[in-house]
Amino acid sequence: MNTATYTVKGMHCASCAAIVTKKLSKIEGIARADVNLATETARIDFQDKPHPDSELNEVLEKFGYSLVSESPEPQTSPAGTAPGIQAAQKKEEKERELAAQLAEVELSLPLALLVFLLMLWDVAAKIIPSVPNLPFPMETLNIFTMAIATWMVFGIGKPFLHGILMFVRNGAANMDTLIGIGTLTAYLYSTIITLFPQLAMLLQIPDYTYFDATIVVIGFVLLGKYLEARSKMKTGYAIEKLIGLQAKSALVRRMGKEMELPLEAVRTGDLVIVKPGSKIPVDGIITDGSSSVDESMVSGEPLPVDKKTGDTVIGGTINKQGSFTFTATKIGRDTLLARIIRMVEDAQGSKAPIQNVADRVAGIFVPAVLVIAAGCFAVWLTAGSYFIGFSQALSFGIMGLVGILVIACPCALGLATPTAIIVGIGKGAEYGILVRNAESLEKLSTIDTVVLDKTGTITTGNIVVSDILPLDGITGENRILQLSASLERRSEHPLARAVVEKAEQEKITLEETSSFEALEGIGVKGTLSGVSVTIRKPDEKEKQISDVMRLQRQGKTVVMVEENGTARGLIALSDTLKPEAKESVAALHSMGLKVIMLTGDNRAAADYIAVQAGIDEVHADVLPAEKAEVIRRIQAEQRKVTMAGDGINDAPALAIADVGIAMATGTDIAIESAGITLLKGDIRKIAQAIKLSRATMNIIRQNLFWAFIYNIIGIPLAAGALYPVWGIFLNPVFSGIAMAGSSVSVVSNSLRLRAKKL
């Protein structure tokens, strides 16, 4: 299956998104189509290779929509900046569209406000004796407003008429269709009354015109669309900020010469020179010099990190002091910053399960509103005529028809979820919390249990050899270290690296290993110069040895070193609690969460660390393959579980958990392996991520509530439901103002997340 992302042109509301989704899903060869109104993108899963854009647009263009492929730049073209270039182009295009919308508003809004004030003056003069009548005849006002309304409907209001045309031709209705039918109905009725007054007298229909409503509705709807588009651009603030972190050029040494090159000209293997105060252009490894680097864009931590020869540096971070040279190892779309940008963009374009409710409603919303509006008009003409006479009933019927079509707003429903998701995921990225998709963010808000791996999550992961104890009275410490380090250098386990580093510190010569085998969850074994060597956990009987018991009570991990089946000695390794671990666990407790530690380490060492950190429950001596089973048992207790680990040996458990959290460090590939990734492996970010998810879901619920309530109250009000009881009838003008404000209020509420402190 192939997935491709497209920019969707011509979408204005949730009904538009529903139409595009429906039409794309019916095309043969498309397995799934997800259309996001807030980002104006479509993500399509093709059963085979992607269809040509022309084939997709052939289906969509008849409904007024089109797709533009967002093809990623090839790997060979660094554009290091590929995400940045594409985003910058999209931003420029959106700014041009926004400028065009502003020009329409600047033309229409002054006229709409003028007519609105005249309308209020006329109403006030009729009900307040002290207010004088308009200083010109109503006939003159009608001619004036008819001229303006004609230009508004057939000039600046063409998109609304196009919505009617698409509905007539293809049966697909959107927000433009509603506005078009409402304003055109009011305009045509008013024009007939104005141009043919004798006809109105003959049919005994009221001579009241609705040019003012037509003008004001179109003016305020255009204003609402502009404000909505401007607010939607603000939701992409986080992406814009990330893109701004990219350097524009690099100082490269080639053939003995230093040259300033644009970022897209940098190649893997180039020697890049970084001076104090400049941005590091791409990812690499320092080959000469040292410095202090501000990595807050990755870690969220303000304190600079000391860097020396052999250390990695990340593109987009800032060199604070000192100069150094590094070898470029990752460029273009491969850099950590580019991957983060892509991940945030993908996540912002994804859908949370809660959005399915709004999508289902939006799919039937416009047809339902058309039926309700027609029904309202019919009721006023039939039942209304019986009680208040045909003339007044017709007037109210027209106002009800226009008012319902104008006040109904699927836009607020369509924007309720995606705008909050975009802002929430962007906020997380600023804190070094990378969310893979909206579903993970939603699920994280329901979590009641946090399961933590020990090494590298609760502890620093900087394991060192603390003790070497001979057991046979013959073998010396150096020989025990030589045997273990010679074998362990073939292993990638953190404990193995600690043993090898200890041997290097002691300058011990290591032997060649002729065979090597990893014993999962137990240890390793191999052959050194014809001697069989095994390094393993102590068995149950060996755990009773006094030295083993003493070391384990101190929270140390103990391994047994065997030579030809004979135990030669013990090696004890220790890890230390992360400075922020206790504070982080306390923060999780304050949120009502249960905290569990899951580790392959021995019980004594695990309990020692758990007591220090304040952890509620410990599962120790667990093999990697068994960790997933422990997660299942916790879930069987009807608990919602998030598992935080290093994303590699904890992969099965991360996958089984309701939400997996990878504690990534530096350029760790774990960024690609979990629902949530915490850059720099900072355990404090677990609580921050949960706070973020809860805050985002609260905003979504508020948005959906107000979007539903707005329509539930607004549509009956516009239909005249209050008239029989209190004699109140909502003028379509106020319906237009309310509709314009509904979408803006939803987006503005979502933007409140930007000010949220995590």
C-alpha cells in the first residue's frame, strides 16, 4: 500500500471536507482517504501505486475542488530544508490567498456596516419616538441597497452562486450552497417587489425588502471567512518556529579552502566549520575543537551542553562559544530537525477518534439544513397563514428560510477537533514532546497507569563497574575483567559497555573471541583462546551467596563470570537515579496516576531504585519478551497503560501499551518507534505530555460542545421558534453575524493552548 499527501484547493467548510472524502473514497484503487479541513490536506492510501493527479482531479473538479501533490524532494537533493522549502511555499500561497480575502473584506465590509447602521436607524425610528425617521424616502433607500446587493451577489458573492450551481449539477451541497441559496432568495424576492410593485399589490404580499440582509450577510460571512483563515494560519505557529531554526548556509572546507555554501549544497562527509554564535547547519560528529551548544530546540532545556571531539551535534542548534569543525553525517531530509518537522506535520494532519463524531454530522449537515429550511418556509406559509395571515406569514417564512441557511454552520464542527490537535501537537514539539498522531494524543488523556523501564528511563543509564570480587581464591580481578570484557565487547548491552570501558580504563589487553552467543535475558557466552566463558545472572542458589546478597541490597546489578563451567568471580555494576526522577514520579502521582517500574534487573536492585524514586509497584527479573505480557496483565485489570522505555529492547511492551512513549536521546532512531517520543529522554516530559493531552482533549470537547449548541439553539431561533411565545424573530442579518463568529470562536479557543504551561 502506498500513501500520498495532497493539498486540497477549494475547501471552505466541514461539508467540503466530507464531499472530498466521499468522492475520493469511491475511486477504484483507493483504500482510504482522510481529509483535514484545518490543514487543507488529504492523505490517501492507494492499494497499489498512487494515481496521477489528473485522474483524481477529473473526479473532484466538477465539485469545485482540486488536489496538488506534496511530493517529497528526493534524498539526493538535500534541500536540507526540504520540509522548510515546502512549508515556506505553502505559507506564501496562503498569504496571497489571505491578501485576496482581505481585499474582498475591505470592499464589502464598509458597505455592509453602512447598510447595517441604516437598518438599525430605521428599526429604532419605528419603536423609539425620539429617534427621527431616515432623511430620505424608503423607495430611494431600496434603489440604493438594490444596487449594492446586485454587486455583492453577482460580483463579490460569486463563490456562493457557484455553490448553488454545484448543488444543482452534482447534488453536492456545502456552506457556500447554504449562503448562496439564502442570499439569492432574499435578493430575488426583494428585486421583484421593488421593480414590480403592482405584482406585490395584486398578490397581496408584503412590500418589505431584504436587500439589507443580503448585503450584511455576505459582508459578514466574508469577514468571518477571512478571520477564520487568518486564525488557522496561527495554528501552524509551531511548524513555522521549527522551520525558522534551520540555518540558511554553512561554512564548509573543501580542497583546503573555506567557502560559504547554501544549505542545499552541503554533502555527507563535508567538513563544516562552526563559529561562536552561529547555527549548526546539519547533523554531524565533531572532529576538532570543543564548545558549548544550546540544544533547547531538541531537549527543551535552557542550559547549554558541552561538546568535544567525537560528540554528535544536531542541525538547528546554536553554538554558544568556541569554534569547532565537524563531519556532516546527515543532511537534508535525514537531519533530526527535518524528521521532527515531518513528524509534527504528519501528526497535525492526522485525525483523533473523537473527530469521527463531527465528521459523521458534517456529512449530513448541509442536506439536513436545506430540508429544515424548506420545512420552515412551508410551515410558515400553511400554519402561519392560518394565524397571522398570508402576507405576514410569507414575510416570516422568507426570513426563516434565509436565517436558517445563513446561521447554520458546519465550519465550527469541522474545525473543532483539527485546530486543537494542530495547536496541541505544535505545543508539544516546543517542549521536546513529539506526538506521532492525533490518536496517541487522545489516548494519552485517558491513561491512569504509567509503566516505566528502569535503565535509561528512571536511572541515568550511565552504568559503571563498581566491584570485582574473585570467588575461587585463585583468579585475580584483572583476569576476571579480561575474561568478561573480551566477551562483552561483542555485545551492545549497556552492562557490556560498562565492563569494556572499565577494562579500557585499566589498560587490560583483551583476547579474541572465536564464538559468541547472546542468552536472551540471561547473559552471554563464547570461546576465548579455546576457553569457554559465560557471563550470566546468578541463579536462585547463587543469589544466596553473602557477597551477592550484599551487593544487590545496595541496588547493584551482579553478574557471574564462569570459565569452563567454574565460577571465577562476580562483577557488580551500578546505575544512579536521574536527578529529576523523584520529582517526576511525584508529579505523576499528583495527577492521580499509578506508577509502576518494569525491569529485567534483579528484585533487590529494582526495589532499591523504586524506594528512592517513590514508585508504587515493581516488576523485576522480567525478560524482554515477558514485558509485553506484564503490560497485558495490567490492562486486564481494566487499567489504561502508557509504557515509557528506550524504544528498542522495550519495543514489544511499547507496542502493547495503550500509548508507547520512547525516551529518545540525541538522534536516537526511537523517534520513529512510538506514539509519543520524548527528546533527550527527560522523564519530566511524561507528566508534561499527559498534561498536554488532557488540555487538548478539554479544548476539543469545549469546541464540539459549543459547535453543537450553537446550531441546536441558532437554527430554531432563526426559524422563528420564539415568535409564537414572545413575538421575537431573529433577523437574517444577525444570523450572518452569528455564523461569522462561530468558526472564529472555535479557532480562537484552540489557540488558547499556545499559552498553556506544561
